[in-house]
Amino acid sequence: MFLPHSGVVGCKCEIVVKGILRLETRQINATFVQTFAPLSHKVTIADIARKLSIAPATVSRALNGHPAISEKTRKLVEKTARKLQYKRNNIASSLRSGKSNLIGVIIPSAEINFFGSVVHGIEKLANEKGYNVLIYQSNESREQEKKGLETFLHARVDGILVSIAKDTTDYEHFRDIQEQGIPIVFFDRAKEELNFPAVVVDDFKGGYAATEELLKQGFDRIAHISGPAHMDVFHHRLQGYKAALKAWKKEFIPELVVEGYVSIESGQIATEKLMALPHPPDAIFAVEDFTALGALKQLKAFGKRVPADIGVVGFANEMFGEHITPSLTTFDQQTVLMGKEATGLLLQLLGGDTNTVTQQKIMLEPIPVIRDSSRKTRQA
């Protein structure tokens, strides 16, 4: 690489951090007193062609698996390419083919094991099908979510998988991407009004089952710490909670529902409100496990015994649930399968199967994981 002799150099750097393409412009003050030798020659298709005395077009077809090229020639070209340490120019290839073989994934938070597990399922199937995965973290922000979509556009991804941020209440940025011909599939957190393909857990059934588990254990006055009301995932769990109460002929009491923000802190705040009621609950169904953990922490601070005094159920089956005391009853969302199914829908769209996929919704079963925090009958 040749560097100027002196002065201020403006350096535009492409940086990939955790699969996220970021562009940064930096000003570097430097005085150079030495001219560096140029980098060694980069091997091209033409070099392979000269080595084998064949046409460059034949080399290109062989490297791309063209059916007109014999197996013998293909193997010879691949062997020579490896020997010469040929590196494919992926950007040029994507420009020629119109495909980058990249899938963009936007997750709300990398700190939550749930999303890491979904990404594991996404990567497993994507890699098997020859795709690489870029991951962008929205940090529960609509603006960061929008920037993630723009970043993926610049990276020329073929399709995008998204779990919507909590702060997102306007969805035009998703419609804009779709209008540009890039398919989007939602996972876990979807928005039904958009009619995008999605893979979710049956949140109504999960909310029903979580509430019913507490009722079966003999709890009578069950509260619910919900999530942001505008999000379908949390709305459906709330509706499941109400339906279970009705089925068991229990009165729905509005003051026993406190909206949280899906965090440990919001679980603590909501539990404090609930326990300050004239008639506090004897059980809490938390909308997800971090909220449940906050509830457990606050109940412990109040000197309440779980589950002898009050039962707690969470949702999502985060890793910490089995390691705390008492261990947390929760519902598994089949995260790896969710990632695979979402990727499968996206690959169908990329393959042109738009008629059957465009409005398809795959709903996974929530799997109960019964632990100590709800076992009143065994602890009485």
C-alpha cells in the first residue's frame, strides 16, 4: 500500500463488528518518512486461466458450478485456485448475480438469551443454505431499528428477519423496505396489521396456560404484569390471562393488571404497586422472565415466601430460571425452532415462492416448564 509522504489523511474505513457493517470517517494526523512497498499481486480469474491455458470465462463458469463445465475441468480449476490462493470478490459477484447471499437480522437486545438462541437457529439453517448472517441490535429503539434496516440496504442483503423493538409504534420503515423489493419476515414480535410473514409462539395459549397453572395450584387472586400494550405479543398474553380467569369463573379485576416495560426494574415497580393494594394478589403471572425475576426480588424484599405466600410464573424460559431460588416456572418458546422456521419462510420468499408465503404465519406451541415458584400444593 502506498502512503502519501506527509499531511492529514482522510481515511474512510469499513468496519465489521459482530456482523454489523459500520462506516466511519476519521482524520489521521501523520507525517510519513517512508514509502512502503505495494502489496503482493492479488490473484484473479485471468491468472488461473493463464496457468491452465484456458479461457477466463471457462474458469468463471467452473468456479460457479456451471453445468456446461465437466467435472474434471471444475476440479482442476478449483485445485489451481486453492494453490494460487485465489479469493473470490464477493462484492463483484453479488453485483453480477444480483444476490449477496447475506441475511440481515435485527434483534431488540443481545443481552437476552432468548434472542441469542433464536439467532442460533437462524444461522444454522442459513449457513446450510449458503447464506451468511449480519446481526444488528436495536436496543429496543425505533430509530436504531430504522438505522439497522438502512445499514442492511447498504450491505445489499437479500432479505431481513426482524423482532420489533418495544419503542416502535409506527411501522412505515418496514413498509418502505418491502416496497424496495427486499422481503421481511418477523419472529417473536410481529405486527399483525402489516400482514408480513411471521413466526411466533401462541401467546394467547401461553397466557392462558400460565394463568391456569397458578389456578390449578390453588392460587385464587392472580395478578398479571403485562408488557407494552401496543405490542401484539404482550396483548395476546393478556387476553389469554383474561380467558383463563373466565373459564375458571374468576372475576377479572382491572387493578390486578399492571403494565410493565419488560425488565427486572419494571417487575419490581409493578410488584410494589400490586402488594400495596388493599387486597393484594396471592400469585403473579409475569409477561416474561426478566419481569418475573424483578417480581421475585421485590417479594423477597417484602419478606414474602414464594410459593408458600405467593406464586410466580414467567414466560420465555431464560437460562437463569432454573438456577435461582425458588426456581422459576416458565414457558419455553422453542427459540431454535423459531429461528429455523423464520429463516425457512425467508428462503422461500427469496426463492420466488411469494404466493404461499406472503401472509403466512407460523405459530409454535409454548411448552410449560414447571418449577418451584408455582408449586403451592407441594410447599404448603
